[in-house]
Amino acid sequence: MDRRLALLPVLAVLAVPAAAQAAPVKISPKPATVSASGAASVEVANSGRRALRGVATVTAAGRTVASRRVRLARRSITAVKLRFGDAALTTLRATSGRATLKLALRKGAVRRTLTFRVPAKPGDPAPTPAPGNPGPADPKPPASNTWTGRLGTEGAYDDLEFTLTDGTIQITKTPLVPVYCFEMGGQFRNALSFEPFAVAGPWSLGSDGLVEQSGIAVNQLVSAGSRGISYKLTETARSATTVTGKLGISYFDSKYDIFTNKIWFVNCSGSQSFEAVSAP
């Protein structure tokens, strides 16, 4: 009897890692673009078996600049919509867009420091072109050129390449997009894979595009063979020196266990922002 009582504290300690192994909620580190009206969205992945509710709060320079209630569906990636007022935008401009997003959930809290791409303040003068650089009245740049890009905002510009001809993008080097898959049943597993963005184009700069075609997915949770895959290119824009946008991939699968006579589904989706510069 004494031996059993002595083992209880040991069993309690051993039980802690099992709970700690539960996959946490993850906030995407990708920069978020704030629209002229103050709207922005941040992707949050919930790989748990239950939906979660809580409050999302954004703080910058020691003050709260946005707050809203959120619901994260189980085994899903949710776009958390945020709204910034005029005062909040002023604060974000003062911090160069750096702010911390905190999710206070029933199971605990998670936070991440992000970059919010804030639009210029209305009425601010446009930047003056440097001597020798083409201004608004100067001849237009060449209609066709080559761009090299990177996924996210850090690292070398060697993740993708494309040509930009009269507002049309044609991808010449295929990038890899991170995709999360979640089982809706079965063992409720989740897995990350890097899928090729297999549709080269043409894509229209400044317009969102969606192409659905057959392809092979490499995620370990889905069956081998061809399936319908959706490819999206959204939020594309060009400035004086860069082209930015977002690549997206989504698909699903179904599984059947002959021994238990049960069927379940696997949902897969992922997106990644990019920025590109003109190749020399």
C-alpha cells in the first residue's frame, strides 16, 4: 500500500509532458497588410480537437490598438479580422508597423510580434524622385522584365521567379507553399508539407486569381494519386521597387477504414506572402 502511495507523485509528474505535447495554437508570422479603411487579417492555426474562443488584442507602443472576440474552429486555419481606427493607425506608423498580437483563450494565451503594413497617411506628400530617376512625367519603364522573389520578408530573393509583362505575371521558378492538413476524424492527426505552386500563369497583377486543376499532393495524411487542387494568387501589388502578393493552396481527401467501417476527411490549406524585386 505504501509503495502505491509513493508512486502517485511520480505518475503525476509523468502526466505533465502528455498535456504539454498537445499542439498549441500558432499565429502566422507573415506580415499583415492594413487596408486604407484600417482592416487587416492574421492567420491562426488551431490543430487541437476542440474549437476555442477568446479575445484577440493588438498592442503597440504600450497601448491597445485593436481588440475583438475570436472563435477558432478545431483543426483549422482561421483568418482573424482586425480593425484599426485613425488613432491606432497613427500609433502603428510611429512603430513602423511593429505590434504584438495576443490571443487570450480558454486553454491559455499565445502571442507573437508582427509587422503590419500600414498605408500612408492621407495628405502626406508623395516621395520626390531622386535626380536621374523617372518621375511621373518621365517615360514608362520597359513593359516586360524579370523579377526574383522570396517567401515572407527575410532571406535571399531566390524562392521564386516570374516575368511581368503588361500587368501579367508568369511564374518561371516554382515556389513551395507551406500547407497544413488536419484529419476530421480517424486519429485526428495533423501534418505540415511544402507543396509546389504548380500553376505558372498567366496571373493578372492587381487582381485575385483562382485556378483549380488536378495535381499530386505530397502531404503524408492524404492518399497517393491525383486530386483536385486549388491554387490562388491574391493581394498582388506593385510599388516603385517591389511586387508583393500571396500564394495559396487548398485541397481535401477522404479516408475509409474497412475494419471499423468508418469514413473521415482530411482538410488541407496554406498560404504564404511573397515579395519580389526586379532582377539585375
